[in-house]
Amino acid sequence: MNASSPFYHHRNHTHLLPASEYESTWFDRIETAQSHICEAVAEPEHANASEIIINRTLDLISIPSSHQWKTYDTFNTTTLHPSDVFMSKMHYNRTCYDSKTETFRRAPGKGIQLIEPLWGMLRDPFDKWCGTKSLHMPGQAKATGQSKAHIMPQGYAPYTYSLTDNLPSDEQSQQWRSHGLPPWHSSLRPSSDPRVGTTFAPPQNIHLDLGSSYFSIWDRQDEAAAASGQWFYDTYHTRGQPFDRFIAVEVNKIDPEKAFRQVPDNLVGMYTLINTGLTMDEGDKLNTIDIIKRVVKPEDFFVFKLDIDGAPIKEPIVKDLLADDPDKGGASGLIDELMFEHHVNYFPMNIPWESPQGVGDLRRSYNVFRDLRRKGIRAHSWP
């Protein structure tokens, strides 16, 4: 049996997503709490928990830019931080490639990686949206509406694994790595050649940004607000895992010269701007799911951002991902991380979102993100 990655085939995951006790508390109360969510988050117990979670996430994502992960397991092992008790977990199974049958099959080995819990408004609770009722982080300025401090991307999320099926039941006794590439990040792509046997090609790192605007500055009066491209570049590309493809899609007309001036030098050639809307129409060359399947292979690392305000395809894309079968070629099996802004109807977000009736409530968002994570996608609530 020849392994196509050091330990795991990252597409094979359990369908068990162990929510933290804290996340479970919010699932139990969200139906009633959503009508007064700002007050619910500000309750002392939850204000304290939010501060612990955000401080831990900021601590993980704020390491010096000189710290990079170009190979698996770059960082030394350590133990879980006490704050990690609030985090939820995603579980992975080890899968190896059998060159005789030309298939992946289950092998001994399990892995766990932390992910931020689903709690509160599914946004940074210290952001501005609750006005005078917003939480305040000591020593930090109030966020301006686009805070991503609650997001724990892969690479910054502690993980552990074993080459047997028996991880220690006591998580504190397990050897965790606080940063770096877990074995399920990506895997070599096997190919059978009758002349030379099985060969393995390296995976690609791919980003698709639906609702990209410009790369680093939005084309609007609020010129101080960062567009998403720069965040993904800083979070992934500069950490030793450069993007091989960076596809930006924006339906509103933008100036291509201005757009490319903002693109960093080492991303030119990998950066593609599609300045027209995609669709979910069957057979259309701009069908979003079909484009993902054409560009991304199962062994690649793929980050998908879905934030297209008011576009009719956003909900159908997520519906398709939740309904497909990843073992039969469904696009959900290609997505490692999803950044998704889910517009629903609850105060105070129904004001900036201009949420119509019938789009669902905050409880629905909780269920959508939980179900995406259960399919093996590291789904995060994008601001």
C-alpha cells in the first residue's frame, strides 16, 4: 500500500463533529436568544466566554509573519491550552492509496483539529453591530464591522493525530501542534502509467473568492476597509503555502488596471479576475459548481469564500453542497475551508443586510454551519 500523503487522505473524514459543551449550550438556547441576541451575548457568563475565545483565536493567528509552514508538522508538539475547552473539533480518518487497486482505502490512524465554536451572532462579539450593547475588549479599539477575529483558519488551529485508531481519551495527554499543516491538509495526486507504474503529482493550493471586489481596497467611500483578497493572501499565501490559483469573481464592474495594481507581485500569473456573475444554471459554462469541479482536484487544498450580497445563487450553492454526495463526485468533497456570510433575518444584522422575510433566522444559520462542518468542510461565518 502506497500512501499519497504522509499519513492521511484529507478527503476522508468522519461525519462526527463533536461540538464543544459551550457550542451545545448555544444550540440549546438560540431559538429564544436570537430575539435579543445582543443582550444574550452580553450576559456575564457569555461575555467572559467570548473574551476567552477571541483572545485565544487572536493569540493563534497573530504569530509573527516569519513563522511559516512549508511542510507537515512544522511546529513542535505541546499540550492543549486551557481556553481550547471552548473550541469544537473536526475528526479525520487515515486513508492510504493502494497502487494495486488504484483506490484509496481506510488505514489505521485518526486525527483531530480544533475549530471555533458556533456561538452568539456567529460573528466577532466585540464588533460594532450591537452598538452601545457591544462587548468591549480591554485594550483594543472597537472593530468597524468586518472583524475576522473569531475565525480559526487551518494552519492556525491546533491539531493532533495518531497512526493507530486509539487516540488517548485524555486530550491533555495527547501531543498537539498549535500551528502548521496537518496531514489532511492536502495529498499527492496518484496517477497510473502502464510504462512506469504509479506516479504522484503535487497538490495545488487554490482560492475562489465569490464577491471579491478589489484585492486590498474596496471601491467605495470607506477606503480604509480592507477587501478580502489581502486577508486570504496574508493568512495563507505568505505562510509558506502560496496559492497556485487565486480566482476572484466580482459581478459589479471594476477597473481592471486598478485591480491588478493591488495584486502582489508574487501572485501575478496565479491571479485571475472574472468580472461577471456566475450562475447555478445547469449546463452554463459559468455554473459555479461546475467551475469548482473543473479547477479543483480532491487532493488539492481549496479555500472557498462565498459573500455575494443579494445574489440569487448564494443559497442554491450552499443547498447543493449540503445535498451532494462527496463520495460520488459532489463538490462538497473538494472544499477544505468555506468562508460564508449567511444573510438571515434577525436584529441587528437585518438592518445592514436589509433582510427580507422568509430567509430564515439565526437558528437556521447555526444549523447550516453545523451541517457544512459535518460534511468535513471547515465552515466559518464570514463577516
